[in-house]
Amino acid sequence: MMRKDCCAAALAVVMLASAGASHAQKSPATSMVYSCVDAGGRRLTADRPIAACADREQQVTLPGGAVRTVGPTYSERERAEQAAQQRREAEERYRANDSKRRERALATRYPSKAAHDAERGEAVDVLRAQIRIVQERRSFLLEDRKKIDQDMEFYRKDPSKAPALLQSRLDSNRRDFKEVDEQIATINEEIKATNLRFDEEAQSLRPYWTPAAAK
């Protein structure tokens, strides 16, 4: 009788153990599992975000078995740097789009190379006309300088003895000469800048012109 009771008790223990194991196999995990490969190439796993992989993506296995990707996580300074980089990229995109808008506006204004060349010619002609006006003044100053030099010839040995009015005329003539020469140099620089601007515009407008007109 006692032997039968012992066998029954042993059988009950085995059945309980089997039932527990079966229940454990059927019950899903109740915690998330994080996994990643760190900078050294090691695969790490943990039940919480892995600090060694804070700068890279981590795979998270959810209790139901689904897997999703999280991270990387950034410090406040890194987030600020990312925001600044995003602003710079946005500004670059805006400038690129703005450049395209200006190109399209120019293409509407200059539908052909001939129209663009005509506009260039008019702009340069205006500046050259300004040079001619300044050169006329320079010619007048040159004639006046000849008269002043003739009057100063009498005081060639000691120019300081020349009358104050004559010395004033000479000083004024020198200043005016310097001024007109600077004006001519400035206008010539404007002509160079104008041609450069039209050259750059022509380069960007070629795709908008017909192949025949762009040659």
C-alpha cells in the first residue's frame, strides 16, 4: 500500500513538472530584448537600451515577437548640431530653388541668345557713353593744363614765386585730372563686371535656349 502511494506521488510530481514546462513554452516572454553590434563588432543583448550602442541603431524584440528598430539616441549638444545641419541643408535647398527660379525668370526675359546679346550691348554702350563724357572733360583739362604750364614757365626756376591764383589753378587742375582718371578706371571696371555678369547668365541660360541659338 505504501509502495503504491509513493509511486502515485512520484507520478504526480512528474506530471506537474511537465505541465509547468509546457506552460512556460506556451507563455510568451514578458520583457523586451535589445540587441545591437557595438563599435568593436560585438553583438550585445540586454533587457533595456544598450548604452554601448547609444550612437547606433538597436533591434528591439517585443513581447509578442515583433521586431522594431530604435535609436540612435543623441545628447542635447548632438541634437543641436543636427538641427543646425538641417537648417544649413534647408538653406542650401532654398538657394538652389531660388537660383532655378531666377534662371526661369531670365529665360522668360531672354528667350534667345540674340535677345541676351542685344541687352548686353545696350548695357555696355551706356557705360561707354559715360566714358566718352568723362574723356571730353579730360581733354578740356588737358588744354587748360597747357595754358597753365605756359604761364608757369616764367616761374620755372622758382614755382613758389608764381601768383597764388596761378598756383591754385594748377592744384585744381591736378585734382581734376586725378578725379577723371579714377572715373574712367571705375567705369572700365563696371564694363568688365557687366560682361562677366552676362557671361554667367549666358552659361546658365544655354539649356533654355534652342541648340541652334546656343551655339
